[in-house]
Amino acid sequence: MIWLYLLIFIASCLALPWLGSILVDSLIKIAKFLKWREFIVAFFVMAFATSIPNLFVDISAVLHGLPQLAFGDILGGNMVDLSLVLALAVFLTHGNLSTGSRMVQTSALFTTAIVLLPLLLISDGNLSRGDGLVLIFAFLFYTFWIFSKEDRFKKIYDNKERKSIAGVIDFFKSLLKIVFLLGMLLLASEGIIKSAQFFSISFNIPLSIIGILIVGLANCFPEIYFIFISAKKNQNWMILGDIMGSVIVCATLVLGIVALVSPFEIKDFSPFITARIFTVIAAFFFLLVVKTGQKITKKEGLFLLFLYIAFLITEIFLR
């Protein structure tokens, strides 16, 4: 029985990023066909695409009465994005990762605030529908700011390396493919929930730890994939847009929807202490390097990588 659930868990965790990567390809083809702007692709299309696995897993978790798995996924995902994923982005980029634009500077400030917002709202042990509305309002506020000036999303996204959609028929085929992928993501999410619950009971592992260390990391694989293909073209704009957009969408819209669908309570916060401390450190360090040097250097990327490794070691050995 253990081997069966282990196989289901590994297959589901591998399926999430794989399906997410295919979903990314389909959405970018649609974006290119519709001539959507580069900024919209990075901050919204990509952020939504990479956040869909989180949404399915987290809603399934709270509906199964496992809110600690859902919150661990969001918290762990933010930690991975602001440390490991950002470090990989710096290493893959030619030279340093430029952060000099005014939009990136302001978005970094908003990203840091958004990372802290869920931690503040759930400090009383509850994430109510009112808290969910606050999170969704924060997302809408950021969206309004983004679209308040046209020059923030002026450049058209044109990735010539990807095959374009030939016509209307191919367009609707791509939409049907996306619907199928969403169904497969739901199935993979159920596999993770059931197997995580089994391992938690069998090995006395807190569900929060499974969410933080494993599910949160697995759900970040589509972002790593997108960063890899963007770094090859030295598209810093797209890289930073994907990372900050994913953090913002998961911490506001995804968690807000989860709270609206099923408000939840977490009675024991002790499993989240390490992740909360390291996430706050990563968020403020990210803001510091963006605001001071207006670029993220290889040395700073190395620090972010060591920060993630230190987080893993602390999380594992404190148990």
C-alpha cells in the first residue's frame, strides 16, 4: 500500500510541472496569435498559468479538510520563487539581472508587501471570507495600477522560436487542449492530496511540511521552465514579470479564492515558523537588491541559493 501511494505521489508531483509546461506552450501560442502584449504575457498569462496547479491543489486541500497543506503550498511556493527560482534566473541570464525600470522597482515593493499580507491575515489562526476579499482586492489594486499607463504593457510579445497558431481552427483546438490539461491538473491534484494525507498519517509527518517542501517546489517547475526559455533570449522583463507575477497571483488571487470557497482555520502554527522566517528574509533581501543596485548580481543569486539550502536544512533537521 505504501509503494502504491508513493507511486501516485511521485507521478502526480511530476505531472503537475509537466502539464503546466504544456499549458505554458499553449497559452503563449494563443497570446502570440491574439497579439497580446509582452507584459501581459509575463505578468498575467504566465502568472495565471503557473498558478493554476496551486489553485487546484489548494482548493482540493481545503475541501478535504486539509488547510495546512494548502497554506504550506502557498508559503513554500513563495519561498521557492524568491530564493531558488530567482537564483536560477540570475545564473541563466547573460550578465546581471537588470531591475532598473520604474515598473519593476514599484512591483518589487508591492511583491514584498504581498508576501507579508497572508501572514498577517492568518496570524489570528483563521483565514475568513473577509480575509479572502482583502487578498482579492489587493490583486485588483495591483492590476489597476498596471493598466493605468499604456507604456507598461506596450511591447508586443513575439517569440519566433515557437510555432504560431495557423488560424481560427487551430485556435479553438488550442482552447480544447487547455480544457483537457485543466482536467488532468485536477486529477493530479487529487493524487497529491490523497497520497499526502496517507503519508502524513502513516509516518507522522505534518501536512504543512509536505506542502512547504514538496508541493510548493513541484508547483514552481513551470516557472523554472519559462525562465529557462526567457533567459536564452536575455528577456529580463519576462523573467522578473513571471517571478513577481506568480508570487502576487498565488498570495492574493489563489489564496483569496480558496478562502472564499472554504474559509479555514489553522490551530498549530509551529510547523510554519521556519518557512515564515525564511520567506520574510527572502522577500526583504529581494526588495533590498532591487532598490539599491538596480540589478541582481551572480553573488546575490548565490546568496539566494544558499538561503534556500539553509531553509531546507533547517526545516528538515528541526523535525
